[in-house]
Amino acid sequence: MENFFEVGLMLVVLINISYFVFLVHEHKGQLSKKYSFFHIHNEICKKSLGGTATNKDDDIFLKMALKIRTFSGWSVVFWLALSFMFPKIISFMQ
């Protein structure tokens, strides 16, 4: 039970990485030119730190950055809530 916090954190990281890959592949066809996966990653990182959309591709990068930040934030909130509540629920049921 003491490893639930670490296991939950690893699951959150894996789920967020999977969501990032899914999101990139979902929006890759909408971009005006062919970007490599790492170029898309760099553009999303730039836009998530703050940036403006100057063309259609930048708008798509901003949308992806917003979706990733929102998903990551909620997944961390749920992970923290479950990691603190799950052991209490188990001990209550025993």
C-alpha cells in the first residue's frame, strides 16, 4: 500500500505521454507542412510557455498545448486525490 503513490505517479506519466502521442498523431494531418514528431514537440513546448498564433500551424500548436496542459493538470489532481484517499478507503473496508 505504501507504493501506491509511486505507482500512481508512474501511471500518470505514462498516460500523459500516451495522450501526447495520440494528440500529435490526431492533429498531424491538419498541419500545412510535414513536421517531424520532435519538431512538433518543440513547437508545443514553445507555445505552452507562452506564444501567439501567427499562422494556421501556430493555432493548431496552441490548441494542442492547451489540451495537453488541461489533461495533465486534471490527471495530476485525480492522482493526488486517489493516492491519498485509496489507502483510507482500503483501511476503512478492512
